[in-house]
Amino acid sequence: MLNVFIFFNTAVAIFLTYSRLLTESFVCSYHLAEKKIPSANGYTMGLKLEQFIFDAFTYSPSTALFEVLREEEFAPVKNANGANFDTPDSARLLVLRLHARWVIAAGGFLTHSVPIYATGVEVSPLCSYVGENLEAICRGRTFHAPCEITF
């Protein structure tokens, strides 16, 4: 299947470093979006004013996009837990799965008492930030998911 959306979400904190974007001169136009709005009688359609980080590109002297593996760099949170997608719980699970791949790549083994798609491993950022230096901690060891790997 052709992946139409090949660039990751550029709403990264790095854009916040542009001091002029943080001043009052940074005024972006709103985008009108039709959304379901909860009401006393269930959901009704309404209009929402939205702004996007992409609107800041016109204020930046240059812009760069990076092509990355979505499953390693993108865990969106757009909805509350209970929604079907892009929730805090789904983002957490994506991070746990990523860390489980790091452990296996570093020579570790995983066991689990719940389905592996519903759990994973959390690697403390004090041990590794992007999967580096885990061999000394993981090689030949078995970890029972869910678990946390710390110093």
C-alpha cells in the first residue's frame, strides 16, 4: 500500500525556539473545521476554529522535513481515552512496543502474560534515549512484559 503521508508530524518543540514566533507578531489565521460537538441531546455538527503549527512556516526563514519511520517517531494524542484512535493509551502502547523492539534488537528476550500487542517494555530515558547502549543491560536477559528497565 502506498503511504501518502510520508513525513512525520512537524509539530516538534524545536519550532518553539524561534523567538519571533513567540511574540505578539505571530498571528496565524484560523481554519474552519466542521466537527461533532457533544450536547445535551447527543452529538451535533458544529464549526471549530483551529490553528496548526504548519501556519508558522511562513514566519520561518527556512523549513526542513525529515522522512522517518512512523512507528518509531509518531504517537499522536488527539483524542481522550475511550476514542477509537490517537488517545493517550494508544500513544503509550506505541512507545511500549518501540521499547520492546529496542530490547530485542539489543539481544534481550521478552515473555508476557497478556497478549504482546497489548503490552510492552518501558525503557527509562536514563538508560537509553533512542535504543542506544542497551546491549550491556539486555543481552541474554529475559524480561517479563509489562516491565520497566531502569538503572
